[in-house]
Amino acid sequence: MGRIFEKRKATIFKSAAQKSKLYSRYGKQLYVAARNGVPDPEANPALRNLVERAKRENVPSHVIDKAIQKAAGTGGEDFQPARYEGFGPGGALVIVDCLTDNNTRTISDIRSCFTKTGSKLAANGSVVMSFEHVAVISFKGDNEEKVLEAMFAADVAVEEVECEAGTITVFAPPVDFYKAKRP
């Protein structure tokens, strides 16, 4: 057929593999978000956030709908979130959040990745205690009072507000991120 056909075929297969990887990753994440809450994006903020992110990355709506329907009870795999913690090269703290349908296979894959890089797995909770889980929203502006009024009107429990060099940064609990993002 020719060299041009072979180059085109390789390009098509490469882009198809990238899309397939992206679609399956979002399919699993959407499945877990819908399983952990309500399989309705309007009532489940985590699911709504994932749907928005998937649409930004051009994931087709049928992939999104299929993952949500599967979580609603139409059978399929049973993915569960898993968290592994460890110490990386130079003492860096590493947290690996993943989805798995087979914990044994996942831990062996994670352990081999840590071993290859000279890192060590740690016990659960030993690394995560060094971090604070907060929602951080930053934007241009200089009126802290208006920002606080808007956040309280949106029913956001603001932990701290910083105003520095024309930029306002709001710290809030992670569950209030979507509410804080809207006003």
C-alpha cells in the first residue's frame, strides 16, 4: 500500500491508544464517584466535578453516561479507591491514590515502582498526617470584605483569607470547594 499509508496507520493507532487510556481512566473515576455518592451529577458534587473535567478533556458523553449507569446498578466491575503512602528519593513524601479491582495486583505493582526508584512504602497514615486537606481558591482583587460576604452568602465555611499583591486567596474545607467556586 505504501509508506504514506503505514505512517497514517501508525498515527491513527497511536491516537486511538491515547484516547482509550483516557476514556478508561475517566470511566473508572466516574464509576467510583457515582458509587460513593448518588449517581446523579446534580446531587453529587464530586461526580459533577469529574463530569466537568471529563468534558473539558473531550471524553464522549456516552462514556460518561455508561460509567454512571454502571454505578447505578447495571453490573460490571467493582472498583475501589486505594491509597498507598511512602518515602521517595531524598525523603520526599509520596501519596499514591488509585482505583483497583484487585488489591493484590495493585500493591505488587506499587511496591515494584517504589523499589525501582529506591523508595520505601510506609504504613497507612504515616505520610498523610504531614498534609492538610483544604480547598484553595485564588483570584485577582483587593477587597477582602466583599469576598467574605460572597463566601458567607454561598454558605462556605471560610478558614482563612489572604490578600497579597492584588491577589486574594481563600482557604476553605474541601467539601465546600464547589460552593466556593460558584460565586
